[in-house]
Amino acid sequence: MESRVVNKGQISELLDKLAKDYNLFAPVKDETMTLFRRVSGAQDVLLDYNNSDISPKGCFLPQNEKTFSYMYTGDSLEINKPEGAQKTVLFGARPCDIKAVLTFDPVFEGVKFGDEYYSSKRENSIIIGLSCTKVLSTCFCYAMGGGPCDITGSDLLLTEIGDKYYVEVITEKGQALVDAYSQIFAKQDTAQLAKDKDELAKKLSGEFVRKVDLTGVKELMDNNFELPYWSGDDQKKCISCGICTYVCPTCHCFDIFDYTTGDFTGDRIRCWDSCMYPEYTLEAGGHNPRPTRKERIRNRFMHKIKYHLDRYNMVGCVGCGRCVIKCPVNIDITKIINDLKEVAQNA
Ligand code: SF4
Ligand code: SF4
């Protein structure tokens, strides 16, 4: 694997060039929130952030997305689809959020049901990750197979070391980009920077305060769908606000509706939805298979640590800690995992 160096003094030049040549998505400050959005140049980008309030998942699964427009003329139905995705760079995403994109891939690019809107964005995107420089008290990526400097899923990973960024080239897409911008991605001896990165990764891995261990939890869930635990007081606190699912980088439930623009014309829109809403599973006949908070909470957490593993052999949580921070009633996935582990041990 090749590696390069970018001097910090050249990062603005890099961002400006990327914004000119690509749709550039990068972290920005929007009033009190940090989130990812399309930017027009370096002046918009926030490089010094810990973990964004909203993940970059919208780059691949936008919060609202027109899938097609329709027009019924009386004789025929005309369908117009948007053009495929433009060349895009997602810059500055943290390793946990990039790993989260990998959890989307088998869902939207499954063998049986490929999703052309998602695939087009994935194919036309380059992901430039940015290693973390701090571990928050809510982070637990290490327990989900990740890490603050993990290269998984990035095309390039930048790690800030002193007045430089150490650049790891991970994929052919990443290689093509560094070659195209070779005046910025300098070829230098990177042996010391590689050592510094390892040191940083080691230092950060010692800073996690949350102890989370998944051992035995899936096996418990495999055999115990009706655990009394799910009816406990902690779980009853949920107010079905759905915030946990909106901020979660791996949650991908969506709804589809028609936005009519005339008697016979309209747009079909896909938008984020949440399995924490009572209406999410409400069927037309009035039956709801997840009628209470107990079933909805159970589904969300079983999806993360059992169903996604069953279907795609990967955990459906990357340990970003956003749901822990944002839940208004302090429902905490790390506590749930540890509680379930205790139940498993005492079973
Ligand atoms: S479940 Fe919570 S901690 Fe896990 S990826 Fe989603 S928001 Fe992050
Ligand atoms: S954020 Fe908390 S209260 Fe809101 S739906 Fe999620 S678990 Fe329930």
C-alpha cells in the first residue's frame, strides 16, 4: 500500500481543487450542529471536529430523494428518472462513519434487489477518511471491530500528525486521485509518519472509557426473543421520537411517497423513516406487529446486534455513540449490550 504526505498548508488548496472537480461533501458547522453537506471550497469546511452530530450517510442515502417524476397524459404514463450520480468526494468522514457505509452496501446492492440510486452514488464516490484525534466518552468503535485510525472502507485515509497529514492509499480509486493531484499528495519517505500513526492509534485505543463486550449477546438473542428484559423500566422510557435512528450512521429505513404537482403529475420521493415510530409497521388492515415501545426497542437493538449479523455477517452498529448522546431519555445501547450480557451469563 502506497502512502503520501500533504502539508497542512496545502489542505485548502486540496479542498478547493476537489470542490472544483467533484461534488465535494465535507463537515461543516451549521449554527450549533456539525454535519456533512456539499461545499463550494475550503472556506466552508470544518476540519477540527470530534464527531459530527449528523453522520455523512446522507451522501449515499439522502434524507429526501426524488426517484422519478411521473406524468399521466390520458393515453400514456411518462416516467422521468434523474440522471445518475455525479462524481463525488466525501472528505473528512471519521472511520466509524465510513465503516457504517459498508453496512449499507449489502442492503442496497444485494444480489436480488440492487438499488440503482444508491449504487450510482457509491460507484461515483471517493471516500477520503480522517483519523480521529480524540476519543469521546461515548465512543466504543473498538468494541464493534473498528478503531479511531481504521482504514476500512476509505479510499484514502488522512491522519493528522504535526504540521502534516499522513495519507494512506487504500484503493485504486484513491491511487488515481493522489496521482491526479500529485503536486499536493507528495511522495516522501513516510516511515516515521507511519510509526507516528501507529503510536497515535495505540494511544487513542487506551482512551475508551466505555467497556462494551458483545461476547455471547447474539447467541442469547438467537434463543430468547421474548426476554422480560425488553419490558423493563429503562426501555419503557422511550418516547418514540426517532432521533436515535436519524443520527445513526447505519440506520437505513426509508418511506416512499408521491408528492403530487398536479392532477396527473408528481414526484416519487424516498425519505428517511424510523422503526421507532408506531406507524412504521402499521398495516393497512390496522394490525401492527410492533404495537408498543417494547417491540420497537427490541427490534432496533436486535437489528444492530443480531439481524444484520445474521443477514450480512457484520454488526449493524459501529460504536459512534450518537444515539447515546442524543436520546432525550438516556437510552444507551452500551448499557443494553452490557445488561444483555449479564442476562446471558446468568441464564
Ligand atoms: S446504534 Fe448508536 S452507537 Fe451504534 S452506530 Fe447507530 S448511532 Fe452509533
Ligand atoms: S432517541 Fe431514545 S426516546 Fe427517541 S426513539 Fe430512540 S430510544 Fe426512544
